[in-house]
Amino acid sequence: MAVNEDKQNFSHPIYQYLEKLPGVDVGLTLADQVLTWSQLNSLHLFPMATSCCGIEFMAAACSRFDVDQIGSIARGTPRQSDVMIIAGTITVKMAPRVKKLWDQMPEPKWAIAMGSCAISGDFYRDIYSVVPGVDTFMPVDVYVPGCPPNPEALLMGLRRLQEKIRKKRSGEWVEPELRPAPPGLRMPSLPRLGDPSRDPGLDQAQLDAVLNLDPGGMLRRSEGT
Ligand code: SF4
């Protein structure tokens, strides 16, 4: 089932036909609520676990905390997932792959940045090979700060995401979440995706990187260097 671009309502050819019939809108509203409820309570998680935060994700998925209690289940493929959880440090070389996996996820989809490394690069932000926050190359819906955030924090993040989806589907305004700014810590020099101060050249460079798997990668391969 497809969902329209602003992710507020389900859309389907049958649905659109029924919408035109007199008196059917009440039933469709109910159907919409049922579908929204079903989706909220069956989020399929795609763990992009690269380092220590990934261990906390595994703990969250195991019996003591158990993301299943809110209907979520981890999937091993982006094509069957709704929510990407980036748990760990993302390197510059890895970023195009992460973006590619994100692009392979069907709409509607959401992303959670779990832990300080995914949020801002944290200790490693000024290292040449580390991405200073995943929101510099893909959208992030929920930030779960911590080093590492514990499983309860992740569950809270999932709850926040469910609430955001519910509000958006019912047509309520949803305040975009801001990248947390820990006191005393210098923020990364790269502005997040969609920030007016961001250089559009960056977006193009990232797109090129995704298409070529790494900057100039295809060219280098074809040249045999
Ligand atoms: S935020 Fe902390 S626990 Fe998580 S990946 Fe970074 S260093 Fe490891």
C-alpha cells in the first residue's frame, strides 16, 4: 500500500475510488485509523549497527527489554523495513552505503540516530574519516542521545517516533526534532540536511558519492587505479 508524499494518509487506487462515493468517507476515516494503528504497532526495524551502540540495540531486541512489546521487530533487509536505526560511528567511506540502504527502504520510512556518534560523530567528529552526524547526508526523525543510550532510551525513542507518526497521519503539526546540543561540546562544522546554511554542492557531492559508491570510485575502477 502506498502512502502519499507528506505521509499523512494512505493512498491506494481502490481507496481513491471509494473516496468519491457518497457517505463512504466515514468508513474510510475508520479504515485510515485502523491502518495507522496497525502500522504504528508493527514497525520493522533495520539496524545499521556499526559499533558499541549496536550492542545496546541487541540488548533492546532481547528478552529483558524486548522491542516486540511495542510490536517492533528487527529485519535483516532494507526492503522489508520501515525504520533505520543508525547505532554507532559512521565513517566517510561507509556513508554512501548507508545512504544507498536508506534509499532502498520503501516509503513511508523513518530514521533514528542512536548514540552520540550517530548524532554528531562525538569523540571522533574531527577525525578525517568520520561523518560528523548522519543527518548531514540523510534525514533523521528521532535522536536518541547517550554514549551509549541504554535500551530503555531506545524504547523511549521508538515511542516518540510512534507518536510523531500518529500525529502526522491525523494531520497535526509535528515539530521537527532538533539535533541535541550537549552543553560544553563543540558541534560539527557540517550543517544538517535541509539547513539553509548548507552548501548545495555538498548534496551533489554526496549524490555523486552514492552513485559511484565512493568519490570518484567508478572512475578510479575504470582507470584501474
Ligand atoms: S556513542 Fe559511545 S557507545 Fe555509541 S558508538 Fe559512539 S562511542 Fe560507542
